Amino acid sequence: MAEPKSGPPLTLHVLSGNRFWYQTAFCLWTLAHQSKRRLTPIIYDDGTLAPAQRDAIARIFPAARFISPADALRQLDLHLPVSRFPALRDRWLHYPNIRKLIDPHLGATGWKLVIDSDLLFFSFPEFLVDWHDLPTVPMHAVDCESSYGYSRPLLDSLAGIPLADFVNVGLCGLNSSEFDWPRLEHWSRTLTEREGTHYFLEQALFAMLVAGRPCAIAPAADYVTCPRFPEATDCRAVMHHYVAGSKRWYFRRNWSHALQRIHVEDKSA
């Protein structure tokens, strides 16, 4: 790996587990190489991360810190007691994605950069590094479609303002100090009571939190959600987020493409 550039280590928050640990490791590895910065990842175990998998990640990133479900539950009991936050506690237990919105921010202050595991980085992520080093407003990526799971009239009514389109949380940043947990509880409870549970609840809640606010938005041409042909094979963008049908490009071709590109760059350095 090339010598890291000046600047603080990149601190990232990632949810992982038995099914995704290798994607977590490879995502972080490509980011470290392309940013030329050391990483201090904080990895939230969804309860399925095996000791050998945790050890493998720690060998690659010695500064990694792992948050166990027991650690997270202690924070939940302290800051989100089930008697006052039953909806959020229920979703935390039965809908792991919401942990990406809760666990990094609970009882914390300051800005947090949260990323998904199914990302690959192909070149220097200037936008991401700049936001990490000097965050002033929330940050998010751009989706290929608006995926919030719930009806827009209900979402807009609860948020008090129309939601922006195409908000994606595969790459996102919020200030923990600004979280209004009772409001999140109200939103979660109301959405599930009126329209049931949904896979995109986490993304909907994030979009509600940033509705009407100035945001740093990752350039869609460089930080591509659900890459399609020809970008899916050309990999000209800075980053790909492999959601839905685009996952096949990750497994069939692009993990090795990212690896080969880094090897070529290291040889020419």
C-alpha cells in the first residue's frame, strides 16, 4: 500500500456480520488504498460475526474497533429505554438496518460517516475525504430511484416538509449531537402502525431527518448507486454501490477489477 497522505485517519462506521464480513473488509481495503489514508473503522457486529471473521478484519485494520450486540444493548438501555422507545427498540431487534442509524449516534456527539459494506472504490474519493475532514452539513449519496418504502404523503406530513428525492444512505453522514430521539420514535411508531414494517425504513428516516436541510450530496456520476452497463463494466466512477440487480457485477467481475487496478497503481507508484 502506498504511503498514506497527510491528514487524520478516516473514521468510518460499518454494520457487518457473517454474511457480509468479507465485503466489509474489501470495501475498507479499497478505500484505504484509493484514499492513501489510514482507516480507523468502527464495526458494529449484527450478532453473527464469528471470531475468525473479526480477527481477519483486525489483521487488515489493526485500529479497527468492534461493537458487540451486548455493547450496543448497554447503550440502548441507557439512552433508549424500552419503556420510552418501544418502536425503536423493536426495530433494533428485528430490523438490523436501523442499527446503522442508531448505534453510531447513540450517546455520542459530533459527525459520523456511515457506509455500507457493498461498496468498491476505484480512484481517489475526493468528495468523501473532504467531507470527512471538514463536515459542516449532513451528507448522503444519490439513489437510482427514490426508495423510502412508505407513501410520500405520510412521510412528508410527518417530516413537516417534502422529502428530497433519491436520498441513499449507503454513504451518509450526520451529526450525533443533533439527534432528536423522541421524534425518531414518533416517526418509527407512526410509520409502522399506519403502513407496516418495510426494508427501507432506515433510508426513509434518514431522508426525513435531512428534509429541507442543506446537504453535501455525493456526485452521482462519481459515486454510483446500482451501476448499469457500460459503467458497470468500465468502472470509470470513483465508487460503486452494488444494490439490487447490480450485485452480479461485484461478484462476477468488479472485485477483481478493483484489485487489479490497485496492483497496477502500486507498481507504478
